[in-house]
Amino acid sequence: MTPAAFAIPGDIGLPTGGYTYDRRVLALLAQFGVAARHVELPGSFPDPSAADLAETARRLSAIAADAVLLIDGLAYGAMPARLIEGLRQPIIALVHHPLCLEAGLTQARQQQLRELETAALALARRVIVTSGATARTLQADFAVVEDKITVAEPGTDRAPRAQGSQGGTLRLLAVGAVVPRKAYDLLVHALASLHDHDWHLTIAGPTDRGPAALAALHAAVRDTQLEDRVTIAGPMSQEQLGALYAAADAFLMPSLYEGYGMVLGEAMARGLAIVCTTGGAAAETAPEGAAIKVPPGDVAALSEAVRRVLADGALRRRLSDASWLAGQKLPRWEDTAARIAGVIEELAGKERMA
């Protein structure tokens, strides 16, 4: 077995796409010849204190020098170069999406994170990304050479096809943490002009990650007087979320940017008609025919796309059929873990030969 350590900031059990990716990969690496130890880093990343950086350096330095060190980008992209340079292990960076592209940051913080992440990525021996779009972004904007990058798309569990509402009120579903990048307030404003259609939206996901985004969402619901049509459900168990997917007629994703868009895979695995933006990798994750795609931040275009889905049952069926077919072709988590294990083993082999 190839020794490795997977360093992840904070609580790995959090119900977000990035943590789900980390959990699933960590659980499967042993099947592909990698003995990966989980190393928990301080949960303050990507805004660590000086004390947290010192503790991070202590925990990483304690890992055996012959172990390959895989570090989640939520922490790695915010680490100073001097900390990384002091580590003995060969490093693989896992980038879900560049930190500086998170919505809601000041221009100064964006620039600071861009500089930190550019320097950190230059020190990584390999870089794993979750989409081809992110790979191209790292090459174009962060000076990462193509040969260092491996794309390991998230896996998607197979699931029964959604049955929908079966008549009556059409059920719309959006899934993901309430943070500025998800733009749920814009989605609510997009729905405000669709009173003449019978629909109900459920937004499912953690509500403790972005207080300002949550406040903006509540304000949007209040200002549009959609309290009886929008449910902010909060975090849900896998069973609860599965029930929401099963009962949904369409899936909505208004995100400003996605490094992949794992919830799009979940929607396609159930054959849901999709309306999403083209932010980041989302345009490629949802194939043509399975989704109506609009520019991120364009409320009018989003409203019109949802109106079409609500008004046209034949269109919903066409989107649903294409979504279902695409969902059956998505990689499984075993495929993701095998690809990452291959990078770890290749790097470990080169270290042994050096």
C-alpha cells in the first residue's frame, strides 16, 4: 500500500459538495492501493489566524516524509508559501474551485487569495481538479502547467428516476449551502414574476455558512411576498434529500460560479429537467438538451427559462429524458478515487526513484 495523508480543514462531515467529495474519496482510496490517513486541519481556512497556520505546519510536519500529502484546496490555496516550503512530503493540491472566485469577497481579498493560491500551486508537485473548466482556469489565470493537472470529476451515485409531483403544484428544487456564490436571492427575484403558474420552490442546504447570503435570501422572499411559495429547508439528511429529489419536477441552480456542480449530477441521476447558469464548469457539467442555461447573474434570463419549464410540459419531458440519459453516463465515486489514487501512486513511485 502506498502511504498518503489527506489534509482537510474543519469538519469533514459537513454537508457541502467539497466535503462530500473528500469523504467519498478518502473512504475509497484503500481499494486502489493507497493507505490514506485523514489529517484534520483548523476549520478557520480560508481565513486562518497566525496560530492556526502554526498549528497547520505542526500537524503537516508530523506526517512521515515518505507519505504523499494530498491537501484540500480550501486550506492549501490560503497557505503562505513559506509554510509549504517547510514541508518534507511531496504535495498534491486538490482544487475544487479557486478561492478568489468565491462571491462576496472584497477586491483586496480577491487579490490576496489569488496571489496566495498562485504561489501555493507553483509549489505543488501535482494538482487535481474536479472539472476541465477548472483545469483551464488554473492554466490561464494561475500559471499552472498542463502536465501537472489531473481532472478527477466527482462521482455520482445511481438513483431511481424522479416521479415528480404527479399533477398539481409543480415542485422546484435547489440544493446547496446558502452562500453568496449560490445566488439564491437572485433566484427568488427571478421567480417573482411567475405568479400565474402553480409552483413551489424548496431550497435545501446548510444555512450557517454565509450569514449575509441568508439575510439576502430572507429579504428577497419577504420583498417578493413569496413566503407561501418558497421553503428554506436548511440542511437535510441523505434520506430527506432523496425524497425531495424524487418529488421534484425541475431542478434550479442559479450559481454565479461552480467548480463542477455536484448537485447537477445528482439531478441528472434522477432525470430532472434542469435550469442552470453557465457559471464556471456548470455549462459543461449539464450537457446540451438536459438543461436550459442562462448567464450567471441574469435575473431576467433566469426568470424566462423557469417560465418556459413551468409552462411547457413537453419541454420538461424532453429535458428530463436527456437528463436521465446523461445521468447514467456520469462517473461513479470509484472512478474518482481510482483516478486520484493513480496520481498518488505515480508521484510516490517517482519519489522512490529519486
